Amino acid sequence: KVKKLTMSFEDVFEALDLAKPVYAFTTEKGLTGITLNIKDAEKLLKAIDSYGFESEEQNGLKWVANKSSVGCIDKDKILLCDASTSAGQDVLREEMAKLMSQGRKDVEALNNVNKQDGVFRLSAPLKGIPEEYTKNLPQGISDAILNAGLQIGKKDISLSANLTTDFSSLPLAPIQGSLANIGPEEPFLWVCFNLNGEALLPLLRDVPQIRSLLLALNLNVDADMMLKAINGDVAIAVPKLDLQNPDFILTASLANTDFLKNANDWKGVTKRGTNDFIFNYDGAKAFFGVQDNKLYISTSERIASKAFEAAPKDAFQSAAKGKYLSASLNVGQVIKSYPGLALILRTMPKVGEITDAFERVSLTADSPKSIELSVETKKPVKDIVSTLMELVAGE
């Protein structure tokens, strides 16, 4: 005999209080779950029953279970947990019952989440990250807790994050803004930070791969002295997205130019100006030099010759002053760099309309403990979402 299921998801949504936060979590013991607020527990149980699931009462709680999940319901909330754990259902139910009776003030992660802003919030300890990925990171990173919040503005979507560990011991300082609005105009990628090279060098030598690279470079030029001389803003720019001929330019403020004293002894290096050089390596060339106590390094002679030329004012670069990190990626260049992709998008107007709406992806840090990822759009976010919904609906 086949039983006709009459459950409507509308009944479930009406029984849930989706105006209140939904919480998802994973515990140290591997328990994964999600909890939602309820407006009408009786209506929810009735809807579940109509779908063919049987519920039972135990210790004042209603339980619903199948092979993949277990649900626990009281008068104002439902807790759903993954039942595919190694522990038996009895052990799982016991743990879930404890969670249901636990007060909000007892949950550190919940308190951390509620302190964040945004429609989506996160609090997660980093001690679960394998040591092989953290061994070269600052000491104490594994004990840190990552807190984050996703916010949707009128013309941007931003993800703000902060760590409970302070990285102020790193050789970084607030950006001075001395390298903003110079070099390539509207670059595909622009990254800026303030660095003390002398303090950074010992940290780099602790990384085997970088230590080997420095040893190789020092056979030709005074790479160590050059790095030690950096003190102030450092900017890295990729003028355009070109995977076949990727060019970049690095500019940096210098405390001194002592490394130039041994320029005549450098190997594999050709002079092209008073303080301008060409480094030949593996059939390729790098152009570097010093102008007005600023270092430049580039893979392109054309870009190197315009290293410190003024570019039209960019609002993002101008706003970098005072931050610990400022990075920007020009999304529009991705499509412009691939004519084939642009041609395909012309045959799908809705998709093209969505992709063309994104302007810039940026990553900024206002302090050594916080970082923000932001996606800027050319049109209101609600219009982009509306177009996306039309695409999904096939309109």
C-alpha cells in the first residue's frame, strides 16, 4: 500500500521563525548540526508527521530520526544533527539533549558570533588546521579564533574578519600612501603594505624555499642588503591580466641605498642607467633600479621606465593610507582579456549583465587583527540578485 505524502514545505516554513538567526556548528567531537527557531512546534510536528516521519517523546523533548539525521524539538527551537557519526544514536541523543538545555550565555562561540555584523556570521578556532599549513605562520596562530561577518550594502558585498591573535609583532606598519596613484593606470591587481625589510629578513630565512631563493640571488646581487634597505610602503602592481606574458612591477620605499655600492661586482647584471639595471636569468630579464630613494623591480622595460610616473587618481589607492594592507583586483579586466568569453556572454545576455555588474574585489586590513574582503558593484546589489533570480527561473 502506497501512502500519499501531503506535506507542504510552506507548512514547514510557516512553523519556523525564519526572522530570527539560524545557527550551524561543528563541535570538537565531530558533531555537526543546525538549529532554527520555531513559531509553532505543534504545526511543525504535524507537517513532519504528514511526510511519513514518526516522532516520539523522550524526557520532555520530541525526537524525529532517520539514517542520516536526528531532529530534537522543544517549544521554541529545533536541533538537527548528522547521524552518520561513529557514536550510536543513544549517545548522540544524550549530547543533543545537553545542547538543547544549554543556556545561550554558556556558549563562547555563540557570543562571538553575535558580536559580529552581517547577514552571515562565523566564529571558528584555527586549531583544527593541519600543522603543515601553520608551521611557517606567526606563533600563536593555531590558538586564534576567526570571527567574520558578511554584510550586503547598496553597491557592495563585504566580508569582515578578525583574529583573536594580535599580529602586531610582524614587521608591518600603517601605509603612508607614498606609492599610491603612481605607476600603471587602472591595474588588474594592486597590493600595498608598509614593511620593515630588516625585521622581515630573519622571518623569510626561516622558510626553506625562500631561504634557498635568497641564497641563489645573493650569488648575483646583494639581495639581502636590498631587502634590509626597504623601510616604508611597498606596492605590487600587475598592469593587466595576461597569462601568456604576465608582467608586474614592485616599488618600495628605501631607508638607504647602500646595496648600490657593490653594483660593479654584481654578476649577470647589465647597467642601463646611473642606478638602473637589467638582471639576466634563465633566458629572461628583470629590470630594477633606484629613483629618489625608491626601489623598482619589473619584468617589463616599458613598465619599469614609467615606474614612478603619476597615474590618474584612484579612490581606492588614495584610501590606502593608514591601513595595514590594501589590495584590489579589477574584475572587469577578466572578461576584457578573453574575447572568446565576451563573445559567449553576448549569447547569454542575463549572464553577461550579471558579470558586467562587478567592478572590483578588494582586501583591506585596518589593524593587525582585522581584515575585510569586499566585492564592489557598478549597480545596486538588489538589481543583480533580481537578474540572477530571473536567470534561475528561466525568464
